[in-house]
Amino acid sequence: MSQKPQAHNQFLTEFPQVADAYHQLATAAHDNGPLDEKTRQLVKLALAIGDRHEGAVHAHTRRALQAGISPEEIKHVVVLAVTSMGMPNAVAAYTWVNDILEK
């Protein structure tokens, strides 16, 4: 699996207090609820798609694969975006997901 983008890592290195606070918040949000790991990863992917953040879609596609989520399940999240976001946005998300799935 690919690593986080260099700019992301550089930002966290340059601003370690922000990085620590960000990681603490992420852990608290991740652990504070009844959703299992697979569901959390699918939700995070859907949110990234909904917000049209290409880099986040890449990251959450990688994390979904690491959590044992199949490519078919990942693509189903993209298909579900069609009726909420429209075909052009869903197709954009499809290309971003495939950037990772086709590696």
C-alpha cells in the first residue's frame, strides 16, 4: 500500500503540536461509538467522496483495503453516490478509487 503523501507528512513534521492534537482527536472520534472497523472505514470513504476530496478518497480507499474491505464493496460506496451526488461526481470518485485499486 502507498504511504501518505509527502506534503501531508511534511506538514505533520513541521507542526508537531498540531499533529499530536489531530491524532488525539482522530483517535477519540474513531473509538467513541458502536460502529465496527469495517463500517467506520466505509463511512469515512463515503464522507471523502461526498466532500469531493481526491486525496482523502485515495487515503480512505487504502485504509479500506487495509481493513479487509473488498474492491467490490469499495466500488459499491461509489455507486451509492450516484443518486446523492450525481453521475459526474460519482464518476470522479470512481476514478480516484481506481487510482488506488489499480496499483
